[in-house]
Amino acid sequence: MSGAAAETAGGPKAAEDAVSGVNVTAEPPPLGREEELEAYRMMLLIRRFEEKAGQMYGMGLIGGFCHLYIGQEAVVVGMHMATREGDQNITGYRDHGHMLVMGMDPKGVMAELTGRRGGYSKGKGGSMHMFSTEKKFYGGHGIVGAQVPIGTGLAFASRYRGDDAVCLTYFGDGAANQGQVYESFNMAELWRLPVVYVIENNRYAMGTAVTRATAQPDFSRRGVSFNIPGEQVDGMDVRAVKAAGERAIAWARSGKGPYILEMQTYRYRGHSMSDPAKYRTRDEVEKVRAEHDPIDQVRRRLLDRHGVSEDELKQIDADVRRVVNEAADFATHDPEPDPSELWTDVTLPHDAPRG
């Protein structure tokens, strides 16, 4: 649903910034002081956690793949603010922020990054494969687009059980071109499943710009042939995300079926830690940081509209840094998994060698 249809549904009418590609929207519904503080704390926790993870990767303490969420924090925080207890989340491999916003312990998340036994997958999953059934977080998936049919299945299970939960299924602009996504769209609409598809359009699928890789760059329209409504959202503004999330979740929870939200966001780092990001200019990245940074937007509103002092904001930052440093300390001193863990949580033929 875009253009006039999006306006009818309450979606934002966007004007695209020609340089950054980030949509600039009309003023979204305001947040109260406590909501702004909540959003600020959580986005700052994600930002500081990811910065620390990047440092630890550079020190050789984190191996394998590591995809940072720096710049995209408003998407998952705003969506989480629109949910209620019992709603489910599933995403791809750029997943640390999603775990933190679901209430997973930063120590357990960081310990999984460093491959320690206190990690959420006992040190065996690493950055891309963490789960918490307690927190209703179902991964972290390394295969591009694989989480979409799984998220659709989670929504089917909710409908089957009648538990009134909605599944937020996150994926990127690159994954939006995968075939299983459209099979999922078809089933979700056919069975009116309670799923919200959140497309995090950060402008680059690995190193390829959206404009070079897709014939339909308006991802909110990807469900048109299945009669799935959708809208484009300024994914750099937590207020706009929360408002759109509330509309989409209410639609899905009421039994009307799936809804698509295209979150127009931006990542400041490369696709992964091994990506030098030479496919875009430094000026492009700095322009988004200067004009659209999601945390700075909230910070300015807290100072200008809500009477929060610089000292209060500095204290929040200090508290967040303490939490992140404690997580990093735990993740570097926690023991590695016992070798016997090689044989747990896996299915092997009965005659397979075990050491």
C-alpha cells in the first residue's frame, strides 16, 4: 500500500532524500517523556553493545561472521514499543539488537559472540544463531531469507493455538528478493496469519545498492499481488516506527492477516566486519549520521521538549556503558564449552563416530 492507499491507511507520505535515500516524513505522533527516555536507553544500549562487539572482533575475541546493527536501532526499538507480552520475533543474521530489545541478557548475548558456555546457544551458535524461547525470540538465522517461512510458521502456530500473539518477521532488502519470501506471503494471506513482515531496507544488500538489484524498489508494494497491505516508514525515527508498528500489529492481531512495513533505514558499518564498504562514499554515510541519526533525534527532543538535562543523558550513557563493559568482561572470562557439547543438541545416526 503506497501513495494514496498508504495515506488512507494512515501511512506516512514520504519525500526521498536524494543523497542518503532516507525518507523524510511529516511529523509523526509524539512520544511522551518516559517513552522517549525508554527509546533512548534501549537504542543507546544497542549502539554501545555493537560498538563493543566491533572492538572485540578486531581484537580476535569474536570469530566467524559478525553483522552490526549500528544506525538501524530505531527500527527494532520502535517496533518493540508497539508490541505486547507474548508477541514473537524472528530475524536474520544482523540480530544482536533484536535480542537486546527482547530483554535477553547482554552477558549471554556477548558470551555467545565469544563462544562461551554462558552464551544463549552454549557458545555453539555464535553471532548469527541465538534463541530464547523464554523471551519469544526465535533467531538469528544465517541463511538469507530463511527466517521468513519460519516466522510465517510461528504465526500459523499462534493462529492454531488461538493465543492472540503476532509474529514480527524481520528481513532485509536483499532477502526480499528470495523466492521463499513470496511463498510465505501467499500462505500468510491465504490463511490470514498474524504476521507483520518488517523489511529493513538499509539501502545495500551486502555491497549492492537496491537500485542495481531490484526491479521494484518500493518494498511496501511487494505484497500487492497477494492483497497484503504495506507502507513505507522512516526507519530512522523511532516515533514513526512505533506508530506504523501499532497500525500493522493491530491489523494482524484482529484477524485481517499479514502486513508489510518497509523500514527505510541505514547501516553505518559495512555489511559484516570483513566488509570495507567501498561501494559508497564517506560523505554519504556522514550525511545520514549528521541529519538522520536515530539516537541524536531522540536526544534533541529530550533536551528541547522534555526538560531532560545533559547531566541526565550523560548518566544514562554511563549506565549503558557499565552494562556493556560487564557483558564484555563476562564474555572474556566465562569458560569455553566442554568438548562433550559437540554431541548435544544435534541429531546423529546411531552408528556415527563420537570421538
